[in-house]
Amino acid sequence: MAEAMGQRVGHHTISQAEWEKLSQDSDFQELYKEKVRTIVPLTIFFIVYYFALPVSVGYFPTVMETKVIGDINIAYLFALSEFAMTWIVTAIYVNLAKRWDVEADRIVAKVRGGAV
């Protein structure tokens, strides 16, 4: 059924023949590699940062209980920083995804024989 309806690439529905041509395109392959080179490290960073708090609280409770401002300790500041980190990672991804969408549209148009 997927072949009859076509594959989805971004905003486009393409046929199996177009998909095969697209997957062989050097620009498409480079775009795919760029996305992987960006998404994998961002994901690893996010996961490591996210789990650093519970691990730190478990293994280094004395350090994490260190008061920084009044009764606010390092653990609270680290927890608050996770909100900022999430928004920053999201902003980075959204800005890159906009560029990738434009590039994907250009590549699909090229594969379909349209203007590059």
C-alpha cells in the first residue's frame, strides 16, 4: 500500500521510482549525513545533560547540596539549567530544520526535473 500511495519526504509525496532516484542523489546523501552529524550529537548531549542531575545527586550529594545563593544549592540551579538547555537545543534544531526543509525542497525539485 505504501508504494501505491508513495513515500513522504518532507512536504512531498513521491513515487517509489522518485524515491530510488532521490536516494542516489549526492545532494540528498550529503543532506542526510549533515542531519545525522547534527541530530546524533545533539541527542547525546541532551541525554547526558538530562541524566547528569540525578546521577550527580546520587553520587555526589555533598557537592550538589552546596549552597550558592541563600538556600539555593547547586542541584536546584542545575535543575533550572535543564529548562534553558532544552529551549536552546530546541531552538538550534528548529533553525537547522528550516534550512534542511529548503534544501530538501530543492533536491526533490531537482530529482523531479524542475529548477534547481
